[in-house]
Amino acid sequence: MHMNRDEENKLLGLPKGFTLIEVLVALAIVAVALAAVLNSSSAHTRNLTYLKEKTLAHWVASNQLMEAELSANGWPAVGVSTGNEELAGHSWYWRRQVSLATEINGKEMRRVDVAVYFDERVKQAHAQVSGFIIR
């Protein structure tokens, strides 16, 4: 007659419990699960930082677009201007280009393009906004 392990342990008077291999397998499963949770958490943190920077850069770009519209009686000069703006404890660098656009129904129109950068090196814009001003 064949006995299972629990029956053998009962006959020998051994206590019930997990074997070393069972414990090691369980620990390996827990370690893999914790690594996956940690990886997911760090990716989430990186995404939050990226989205925060994108949002702030877009606000700076929108501010510059509005300043162009309000400057010189709502009619900005054609050309390129650069500068920086402090927002949320960081200095954002922007580049605003005002160019002539086609007339519509006899009204003059100017195009305003604003790009915002995280630092002075101006490699890749964090945000870009375009708008039109009609006079």
C-alpha cells in the first residue's frame, strides 16, 4: 500500500510543515512580484514628472502667446524674440516667432509660434503653441 507524505509523517511522528524547496519557491515568487511592483511604481513616477514638465511648459507657451497678443496694442512686431520665465521654481526658456500671415477679408493677420525649452541649450521643445492675431 502506498502512503502519501502526510500519512508517512503522521506514522513517524514528524510535524507537518513546508519543505525547504517549497519555501524557496514561494520566496522566489514573492521576489519576482515585488520586482514587478517596484518597476511599475518607478515608471509611474517618471511619467508624473514628465507630465508635470509638459504642463508647466505649455503654460509658459500660452503666457507668451497672450503677451504677444497684448503687446503694442495687440499687434506684435514681426521677428524672433527669446527670453525666460520663472514658473514653479524653474526657469523656462522660450522662443517666440512672429510672422506675416495671409490677409483674410481685408484684415491683416500675424502668426505667432512659441516654443518652450527646459534649459538654455534649446535642444528639444517641451511645448509648442501657435496662434493667429487679426487686426
